[in-house]
Amino acid sequence: MKKFYITQRHKDVGFALLLILPTVLVLLRIFVYPIYQSAVWSFFHYNLMDGSPVQFIGWQNYKDVLTSVAFWLATQRTVYFTVLTVLFELVLGFFSALLLNQHFRGRTFFRAIIIIPWALLTLVNGLLWDWIYQPGFGLFTVLLHGLHILSPQQNPVWLANSSSIMNFVSVADIWKMTPFMTLILLAGMQAIPEELYEAVAIDGAGFWNKLIHVTIPQLMPSILVAIVLRIMGAFRVYDILTVFTGDPQTSITYLTFNYAFRYFYLGKASAMAWISTIFILILIVIYIRVLKKNLDQA
């Protein structure tokens, strides 16, 4: 019979497991278990407000969500917001990173202050831009009056039109999240070897040729990371919308929150949350495949 001896290595592993056990238990309780619980609830009729019993209904919650006009309207607005903000943030972030990657006086200072909008709480950012858009005394209206684009008699209520409010929300999000794109792309640019630029410069390449044939191809992994992270963030937009509008149909996350914590339709809200999660997971899978393809070709 083979004897088992407790070595110092076994003691060290056991002690390490003992130390991380509280963290694992906390993660299981506040992260893993709620995910499992929401997955279970999505297959049940679970409404706290109407006093009806909890009962298994299978895929009915998913069918109700996918046939809901409110869900598809929220989806349409969420996709519009996501595409608009990510596109502008990518373009502005790329050229901001390109500028900050150059050698000029005060570069460190500008690299530091560009973080300020991103460092602001999203709710504070929303309140700031809500004040800017206010009629009469709002900075946007005052600026347009000063530039004589608006006559003194004109005093539009910018946030009154539900069809255009997503544009104003998008501007606020672009202002806040462009520094995030800038930092990721700037880090990618600094990792590009100078020898590549020197090689194409010998061949007579100008600024735009360097940009197209060196910077962008070498920066593609960073661009993909930035795009995926921002799509995931923009698709889950919620808190800034609570400042600009009280309409839960402006985003899927807002609508899900409304179902869950205003009407307490926990089953339907869970189904809606899982539909959004599946969409994001599909994006992640596509990102991983594209990134792997680029790495294989590199």
C-alpha cells in the first residue's frame, strides 16, 4: 500500500487555497449565483406585484420579449446609440492618439488632462450636459445666440423631442468616452517599432502612406479591443439616460431595469437580460475570431 506523505508543497497549496476560499465564496454569492438565478427566473412566471404564483412557463418569457414592440424600439435606439457613439469615439480617439503620440512641448500635460472627462462619473457627466442643453441659460443655447445662429427670440427646448434626444445623449457619451479610446490607441501606437517608419520613409512614403500602411495595420489589435469594449459599454447604456429622459424605451438596459425594479416582472426582465447577454457574447466570439485571424496573418 502506497503511503501518502504531506510535504511542504502540499501545505503551501493548502494554505493558499484556504486564503482564497473567502474570495471564491464571495464571488460565487454575488456573481455566479445571481447569473444562475436569473437564468432560472427567465423560464418562470415570476411577478411580485400581481400576487400570482410562481410557475414554470418554459420559453414564454423569451417569446413575449421578442414579440414586444417596446423591446424592439429600445433595441433600435440602443443599436443607433452604439453605432453612432463608437464610430465617432473611434475616429476622434484615433486622431487624438495620433496627435498625442507626436513630440511637442506640453505633451505630458495634455496626456494627463485628457483623462478628466473619462474620470467623471457617468451621472455627473449626464447632469453637466443636461445643464448645457437647458433652454434659455444653457451653454449650448447661449453659444448659438452669441454666434447669431439662433435669433434672440428663439429658445428651443433641445431635449423635448424624443426622436432626437438620442443624438444629444450620444454627444455627451462621445465627450466622456473618447479619452478611453485615445488611451488604448495611444498605447498601441507607442508599441509600434520606429524601424517600420524608418523603412517606409527610405522608400519615400509620406505621412498618409505611413498612416495607411504602417500605423493602422499595426494598430488593428488595439482597435479591435477598443471597439469591442466600447460596444459592450454602449450597448448597456443606462445611467446617463436617467438624467436626460425618463423613457425606459431609450435602451434595452433601461427597459430591463424598468421591468425588474419598477414593475417587478422578474421573469420577463431576466429573459430580456439574457437576450442582451447573448448578443454581447456573439460580439465577443466574433472579436476573438477576427483577432485570431489577424494574429495568424501577422
